[in-house]
Amino acid sequence: MGLELAFAMLMLIDYGQTRDIKNHPGYYETNPLLGKHPSDARIRNYFIGATVAHAAITYALPEKYRPAWQWGTIGVEAAVVLHNKGIGLKIAF
């Protein structure tokens, strides 16, 4: 439960940072599922869907594989959040 909560919190931060991209001329979204200039609604729907899908995959995985999946995705998401912070994106809600 704790690892899933950590992942969800990182997704929430990434969501806020992704919404802030429009405030930075010359920046664009690099996630091909969102497109370069996604609407707030598209961003919201993507992050809700991805977070729910992550929880469903975690639940569906055999228990012995869950930590590897969760730590791996937490690592990826943490790297994205840190990169976004490094380029000056804020958390916008």
C-alpha cells in the first residue's frame, strides 16, 4: 500500500508539472500519449487513467513481482519529476 501511495503522489506532482508546461514558452510535453500541447482535460484524464491502471497492474501481478514493478515505476516517475523541477516547472493545479 505504501509503495502504491508513493507512486500516486509522484504522479500527482508530475500532473501539476505537466499542467505548468503551458506557462513556459518553448516547452512542450514529451509524452507521446499526451501530445506536445495537451489540454488540461487531456492531462487530467491521462494521469487518472495511468494511476488507476498502475494500481490494477500492481494488484494483478503475483505478489513476489509487485515490489520490483512498484520500485521500478517509482524510479522512473521520480526521475521525470526531478527533471521537470530542474527545468523550472512548478506544480500547478
